[in-house]
Amino acid sequence: MEPDRLNSPSTSVITLEVLGHPLQFSQDPNSKHLGTTVWDASVVFVKYLEKNCRKGRFCPSKLKGKRVLELGAGCGVAGFGMALLGCNVVATDQNEVLPLLKRNVERNTSIITQMNPGSDSFGSIRVAELDWGNEDHIRDIGPPFDYIIGTDVVYAEHLLEPLLQTIFALSGPKTTILLGYEIRSTSVHEQMLNMWKSNFDVKVVPKAKMDNNYQHSSIQLYIMGSKFNGGSTESATHGIDQPIEVGTRETKQEEQNDESSTAVDKMENIGGENVGQDCAPVTRIPNGKLSDWEARRYGSMAARLLRDVKIT
């Protein structure tokens, strides 16, 4: 029997467990706007938070009250991951997407408060319009933010520069930027990474840090911070999933904060040979019934292949 798909062109609501809460995200895959679909990178993002929230920088005690700005929020999945860890999130997108985003915020806020009456573990999440580069929109949402997050926000070259300028306008010297991204075009991917490396300290989240089930070779997570903060040990990118020099005070502190973390060699030549390797599709379908996630990923791969097939 053909497995049920987590997401298809007819799927109007996706139920996704996020940090123990069965959240429901309305979507409209058939709309004319890409923001009305739950994309896989947002699922990988929240499952990464889920796996790494017991110790270290993503534990609720460290995130409680932090201000988070979500770029291109779409259906709002990534924003709810941060809000459930105690952050105060502003989920932003273009005006056409806001009705769907508001519906998801209202529905899932209600689910969370009903499951945890009287609890203060949930932060907050609100919706705001943001066209990248619009100075009025940027001013109205009140930068700077502690964290800027986004998943699958770049799909074309012309978006890179407006995105960069908007991130600068929303950031302070200690802002941390968390981005999830599925590689669809190696050209756009390489340009994006070159832009990030020119302006930020870029760290690639290793696969070992991601959820064992919710990951894929073509989906990557990046954590970035300012290059220009004077080298302070309070740097926004300090200790992010990368080894630092043995014997330093920072090393000892990182070991105390997260005894379960493993040292991972720093990934070199980002956007070079690793791009082709990360894009390699799975060619063998496993025996037995596919999980929802596996079915979703095979469907995504098939869609990319069909896109390049010309029927005559």
C-alpha cells in the first residue's frame, strides 16, 4: 500500500509535534505564494531545537525572554519552536501570507495554553508585516533582536541583497542568526554562502547535532554572528557546534555547559566540493513502509527530478 504523505498538494493542515505539543499548521500549497507551504527545512529546524534544548545555548533557562525575529515565517513552524523555549517571537512575512500565519499563531497559541494552563514556559509569538528593505516595517518591529531565524527564505539570486540588508538593520553586535536551508540551486547556494562568509562568522550545524530522523543531506542549518564585535568572549557565535582551542577558558566553559556535545571539525571550503556531496539524492528506497518524513523527502526528490524532465 502506498504510504500516507505528511504533505501533498491537497494537504491543508499538518499536525507536527513540537517539544511535546501536537501543533496544527494550516497551509495552502496551491496558492500563488511560496510562503503558504510548510517546507521541510522548518521541520528540521524545530527538531534540531528539540534535540538540543536540554543543555547549552538552547535550553529554556538561557532563552527565556530573548527577542526573536523570524524572517519569511510562512506558516510559522520555526517561530513556535523558539516560543516554546521561552522566547518572545515576532513572526514576519509579506502581507499576502499574514492571514494564514495569523490563523496558525492563534490556533497553536490556544493549543499550548490549554495544555499548560498557568505555565510561564511558553514565551509569546505575534505577527507583523515585513517586506525586506522596507524601513518603515523594520522600524515598527523594533530592532535589534537577540536572534534572527529563518528557514528556506532564499530561492533566487535577487533576494540575497535585500535579505542581507534587512538582517543588518534588524541586528545588534550580539545578535545570533539561525538559518535552515534546502539546497535546490547550487548557483544560488554558492552565492548565498559567499555572502554569508563575507559578512558573518558562519558555523555549519553538523548532522550529529540534528534529530536522527528529521534530517536530510540537502538540508543544512547555519548559525552566524557578527564578525565585528571586537573578539569578545561574549560573541554571538561563541561555542556554536564547533571546537575552539584546547586549554582555553572558553573550552572548559563549553564542556561544563554541554557534556554531551561532541567536538566536530570545522567545515572548510563551504560551498565548494561539499555542495555536490550534500546534494546527492538517496537512490535506494528502504524495505517496508516509509515513515512520514521519508515519504516527504522522496516526494521532494521526485518533484525536483520531474521539474527537469521535458515531455515531448
